[in-house]
Amino acid sequence: MPNPTEDSAVLRVVVTTALGALPLADASVTVSTAADETGARELLYSVRTDEGGMTPPMTLPTPPRSNSMTPDGGLPYAVYTVEVARPGYTPVTALHVTMFSGVPAVLPVALTPLPENRSSAQTDLTATGEPQVLYHDQSNPNAEE
């Protein structure tokens, strides 16, 4: 498994059938940057799941951990988009997947089987808003900084 550097984190995706009943082998998983102002994204990984439904480890760049130490230090996390598809299942797109420096993450994705005689379906989105905004509580003088 790759060791994350100070400015990166490792992501693995585990793909199962609905409700996590069975792992899904050979599902296509792509990881890209979040869309910019023009809607463009950069593809970082395109992998397939193994017989246990797990992707290989994917090392992703993140801002330095020091960004989280001060209120004006900049975003302490990076945001990615993860797309998962397999024939016979409704594809899933996970928007705004946040990754923090040095913190490994496992993203569980459950794919729903398509009804009989259907070969495709609209992609399910797992989030439609912005990532959670992090604030520093300046009203509590006893809060740890």
C-alpha cells in the first residue's frame, strides 16, 4: 500500500450490492478532481474492484495539515468526485468527497441492481451541495486552537 506523504491521503473504495449484501468485483471506479468554474475535471484514477469489491489504494494530493491550525490558513482538505459503475447496476457518483492530509479513507458504495430488461439508468448522486464549511469558534476563549 502506498504511504501517503505529508500532503496526500490514501483512498480506497469498496463496492457492494444494495445494503452491502455482496461485494461487487470488476466495478469501474474513477476518481477526478471536483469540477472547476467551467465544469472541467481532471481524471486522476480509473481502476476496477477486485473479487472483494475493493479498489487498490489511490494516493491523492491534499493541502498541508498546517492549513487547519489557523482560521485563515486556507482549506484543510481537498475535494474529489468518485464515479462507480457496473453493467446491470445503477451508476453512482459521489460528489464532494473530502480528503485530509495523512488521513486514509474508505468510501463504501452500494450499487442498486437494475430492474429486469433495463440496460441503463440515470446516475445516482450522493451529494448535491458544497462541502461542509469549517469555522473557528472565536466566541469561546477556552477552545483549543
